[in-house]
Amino acid sequence: MSLPTIKSFNVSGPCNPAEHYLSPVLSCPTGVKEMIEGNYYFTLHAPRQSGKTTFLKALTNNINSLGEMYALYCSLEVCQGVTDVE
């Protein structure tokens, strides 16, 4: 018998719904789904530790679960120190 996972508040990095408490990010009235369905680009800009990555990962999972489109999450954060473009 496995013990249930005790959830905690995450204060660093992306949230994992199985491990962390989090608000329902996809129910926020941001209009992102309408922009995607209308083939528009959008920019997500917010302060550090405000849930941007968690939102994008949840949105990616939601889009992929519907089976109508395929979303890909990609982070370029590891490239921020690259100075040589070649």
C-alpha cells in the first residue's frame, strides 16, 4: 500500500498538480484559447514566480488532450547565456 502524496505550496519552479497546491489556471478569463483558435500569436508577460510556466504547461496538456491540435512546450531559458550566435 502506497502512502498518499502530501501536497505542498511550491515557491520555486513549475508546479506539479500531483505534488503542489495550485489554482485552476485554465479557468482564468485571459482569452488565450480564443487567440489560439483564431490563429493569433500572443505574448505571456508577468513577474517572476507568477505561474507563467505552470500556465503554459497546463495549456499545452489541455490542448493536446482535446485532440484537435497539437501544442508543444519549449523553453529556451538555457540559451540566455549564449553570446556567440554561431
